[in-house]
Amino acid sequence: MQLKKYTDYALRILIYTGTKSNTELSSIKEISEVFNISQHHLGKIVFELNKMQLLETVRGRNGGIRLAKPAEEINVGLLVRSLESDFNLLECFDKETDHCVISPACTLKHTLNRALHAFFKVLEDYTIKDLIVNEQELRSLMGMDR
């Protein structure tokens, strides 16, 4: 299973903005430079995170973005669930496209479904705050201490 780049980048944006104080703003440009991701692509993700009320955008000359709520209130599992649209690990997960002849008797889909639920259960135990517990090291790696 692999998460979409969209979800990966959304998590990176939240980690980056989460390492800044509430009064500090980040820019799409600086995040783009740190992670070497297109500003255009990041702009779409920031727009979505703003709609989800996870990021606050401040317009104007000195504008930017920051977390809209404390990092400990942003649940990683719920975020991943909302950003990822397809968790059909096998053909048989989708009744519309299931053409497998053993599907009615196969227990693999049940096993993988349990594993998928366990995956989300683990993610739901974490918040963005948990992902930035090593804040100083992250800030250093992202070039924020210069």
C-alpha cells in the first residue's frame, strides 16, 4: 500500500508549519524550496487544508500560512482517511470490479481488511504534534535555524 503524493505533501506542509510558533507564518515558496515540490502543486494542497480548517491563510504582503488549530488537535489517521480516496487493496474490495472466481470463499480480503483497519488504528493514535516531537532536529534539517 502506498499513500498518494498529495497526502505525503499535505503531511509535510503540516509538519513544517507545526514547527513554527503560532505567530510565525510560512510561505508556499519556502515550503516548496525546502521539499523541492512545485509551488503550484503545494498551492492546491494548501487550499484543501484551508478548506478542511487545518491551515489558516493570511492574505497580503506579509501573508502566509499557519496551523489553524494546535498540532495536538490534528489527527494523522483522520487526515489520511480524508485525503486518500481509494483503499481497495485488491480487486475484490470493490464489488463493481470484482471478477475473481474465488472471491466468495476467499479469506485474503478479510485478512487484508483487518490489516487496513489496524493501519488506520495506529495512525489515529498520532497527531501532528507527535510527528514533530523532535522539533529542533526537524527545524535544522529543513534549514529553519539559519
